[in-house]
Amino acid sequence: MKKTVLAVSLALTTLSGFVLAAGEQFIPIPSYRVGAYASGGAKFYGGMIDYLNYVNMKQGGIGGVKLSYEECETEYKNDRGVECYERLKGKSGGASAFNFMSTGITYATMERADKDKIPLMTMGFGRADAQDGTVFKYVFPLVTSYWSQASAKVSFIGQQLGGMDKLKGKKIVNLYHGSAYGKETIPVLDALAKKYGFELTHIEVPAPGTEQQSQWLEIRRAKPDYVLLRSWGVMTPSALKSAQKVGFPREKIVSNWWGGSEEDAVAAGDAAKGYIAGSFAMDGKQFPLIQDIEKTVYGAGKGNLSDKGYIGTVNYNRGVLSGILMAEAISTAQKKYGAKPLTGDQIRWGMENLNIDAKRQKELGVSDMFPQIKTSCQNHEGSGYTRFMQWNGSDWKPVSGWIKADSSVIGPMVKASAQKYAQEKGIAPRNCAAEK
């Protein structure tokens, strides 16, 4: 059954969307609304779909080209993600780009996407070395990567201590999710520990992370100055409750962004108060765009979420940002290729030439909601900034400005890792100068 996006209104429990007629720009939605990570996934993809609806309703699409989509439930499982990729990649004229919101699924589809010339948007997740566009032509860790965020977390702690030199001799524990995602930042944290002279201990929590008693007893014995929490889903409230039981102060726990949403904090109750987490897209309804989405889309009864109370929450705003980046890539590519339905490879060019500066953010109604982004052939990340927020018991409040990654550490690591990958896969790095 085919319908326009304007006619689509999905509840949180809806597992599949609808596809527009051929000749429009098709955006696959490989979502997860069931399983251990459903709460965050539902709101993220709800925000993304709301933005696609908004663009159609408010602007008539992009350059006169309407946007279409179809959802496919992955359950955050690699095999299901691959199935969704294969099912959607050729639909309705071909996929524009995929955002799996899963490091594991991204790893499982990277080589397929490269062969099919379809970009993967790994906004705030996935391989950090994919910011090197000379090797990873079709992968875009837009806004900021895990390595950049790990660096910002250490810099934030340095700020809290009164200077980066104060890190020397401090004890820091990296408590991480037992998955490819969880292990992604270990190399950069090791490098930062060596540079700044702090003592670093890695402690793994088997996925999904509900059992952490032994890990927190180990933390209590170690008496670290800070705990870096690399969690996701049910692991986050479990960690906060376990920390409370052993008496570890929550204001000394600094999480990554996937452990920093309302779902994470509310589920932990009083144990979350004072907890700090990174962010690449600020929450709240103070942004004109978020207000207009509620007025335009929900006012017309076309909202994707069954509960309007989730509008403006952390994961919802991240989803809106995902929609913005997708739309801006399409718009940018249209300037080169024309106002028509574009191929995945053409949209890849758009993602590689984004320039969302302060002026463009203001035009979009999202000033300072996320860091300014400027990508290139060499740089598929486009920013590298992270901001930190603290849970006060009912809301997230900013406790830092945008903190940039330590390029002196991250840059060489990205280059070395990308070169190693290129050698393993027989990839000849692109000559960006020759492509201009």
C-alpha cells in the first residue's frame, strides 16, 4: 500500500512505514522499536520521521522533490539489520542513505554499502576512523565520533579538576558495554592516559548490562576519582543504581551520549541525580524548529509519536538532527546535480560537502542545538565537539560548552587505523585534490 508521507501517522509501536510513488526521494528507516533498546530507538526514529513529514508539509519537500520512507525493524540485531539493508536498498528508486543507529549493524553492512554506493550516516556512533573520507568513502560519522567524544570526556574531567595537568596520578575507570560499540574507545583512552599520566582501568560489563554487582565492588575497592561510563539501554540505570549501592558519587560518573537520555535517568530514579553525560544534540523545546514541528506536524494529527510529551527529549532531538543532516545532504547535492530524485552516490557527495554554520542553524531554527558542521573529502566527521549535561532529578542541564577533541591524539590514530583498514581490504585511498 502506497501513501504520501503527509498521510502517514505512526504510533510508537508501529513497525513499518509507507513508501511514496517512484520519482520521489526515498529514505530507508532501519529502526528498532522493540527489544532492549526500544525506548531510545522509538523516540529517535520518531523524531527523524517527524522531520521528514515536516519538510514535506512545510516546504513541499526539497527542491520540489517529496521525501518518502519505509521503516524496517532491526531489533538492534546485526542479522536483522543486514536483512533490512538488502530489503530497502533498491526500493522506490534506490536508498538515499542508511542510519542504523547501531555500530554492529554498520560494521556488518559497510562493505555492502561501499559496493552499492550508498552512504551510511553514523551520527555519533560506529567506526571513529571512518572520519577519514579518503579510505571510508561511503561512511559518515557526522557531528562527532566515539573517539572524539572520549577525548572530550577526559578534557571535561581536566576542566573539573582545574587543568589538564591535574589529571596526572588520578585514577579513572572505563566501565564499558561488552560489545564492539563498548570496546571502540579503549585505544584512544589508553593513548590519553599515557599523554596525561592518569591511571586507567578497563572493566567490561557483559551485554545487555543488567548484572553489574561484581564490577562495582571492584570499582569500590579501586577507589577511582572518576568513572567513564560507556553504556547503552538497560546498562545505564543498572550502573547508576549499582553505584548508589556502593556509595560512589554520581557527579563523578561521566557517560557517553547513549547513556544520557531521559529514559536512562528516569529509570534509575534518585540514583541518577548528579549524573553527567555527553551530548551532541541538546534537548528541549526552546528551539524554534522543535516548536514548529509540534505545531505543524502534530497540529495536523500527523505526528509519529503517540505521546507528545516526548517532543524535545534527548533522543527525539537527536532523531530530528538525523533528519536535518539527511535533508541538508540532499539539498546540498541538488545544487550540484539538480532538483530531482538523486542516487545514493550523489547524496554521498552532498554529505561530503555539508556546511551547517551558525547562519544556517539560525535559518533552520536550531541555533546551538548541535555544533557547527563542515565536511570535506578528507573529513567525514565535520565537527568533533561534545557538550556535557547533568541530570538534576528532573531535567538535563548543560555543565560545559562545546569541547573539541584533542586532535594531537585523535588525528594520528585515525590516520593509522584508516591506513591499516585500507591495507587489509585492498583499498586505494582517494586523492581528494584530484577529485575537485
